[in-house]
Amino acid sequence: MCNYCGCRQFPLIGSLSQEHWDINECAGALRRAVGEGRHDDAVKLLAELLALLVPHTATEESGLFAELRADGTLAEEVDRLCAEHDDIHGVLGAIDPAAPNWPAVLAALDLLREHIDHEEHGLFPAAVIMLPFDAWDRVTPDTTGVPNGLQGRVQSPSKQTVAEA
């Protein structure tokens, strides 16, 4: 996970990054279970992974990704990442627990690892720079009374971006 740009200070990205950590941990345990032939454990871990992925991708797509699409700057990248969501969910969600296709699961886990890496090291830092503060206010519940894009920063006009602040 990214530790260099400070994007996790934005509450939504911090939350999504923690979810990525949890997803990666579960995916790693699933990969190990498959590799060790512990298929009963693997089936349970696959269900756990899907339980983590479904709400995570819904949060990304209805919040941050929607704002990035509306902004237009990163719309193509968002479309690509959403297609990857569909691919990953399509494979993992279609696995028959009674007769799992483990090679397909492992291939989906490879895609998932790359996907998370692209979000963590590409999309999230770019989003912090590209989106105006009011976009962050729309996707992050306000619990402090301070605009979310400005928490921990000098007060700036709401249309200003982090790069301009």
C-alpha cells in the first residue's frame, strides 16, 4: 500500500486503503489454502473475500469513481478499473463451491492484486491532486465541520484542488 503521498489522510481513501489491506490479507490466505490443498478452507475464504469485495467496490464506484467520472480527467482509468471489478466479481462470484475452478480463482486473485496496486499507487494519489475539495465533501461524511479536503491543511476556497493549495 502507498505510504508516501499522504492520500490516506483523506478519510475515504484511508478507509478504502484499509479495506484493500483486508482484501489482500484474505486473498493471500485463500491463495495459500488453494496451494496447500485445503479446499474446504479455501471455499470459506472465497466467501469471506466476496463479502469484503462487494461492499468495497460498491463504495468505490458510487463515491470516488463517480466523482472522478464527473470530473472527466480520469474517466478512462475509472472505466478500466470498473471493468476489472466486473471481471473479478464475475469469476469469483461464479465459482461453484461444490466443484471450484481453482486455476480461475488464482488468475482472478492475480488480477485483484494488480488492480489494488493500480488504485493505491496510481488512482488514489491522482484523485487527491485532481479532485476539488467540494468533491471530497460529497463523498466523505462530514463529522468535524471542517471541509474534508481541508482537514489538516490551510483553509482554502472549496473549488481549489490540493495541488493549488
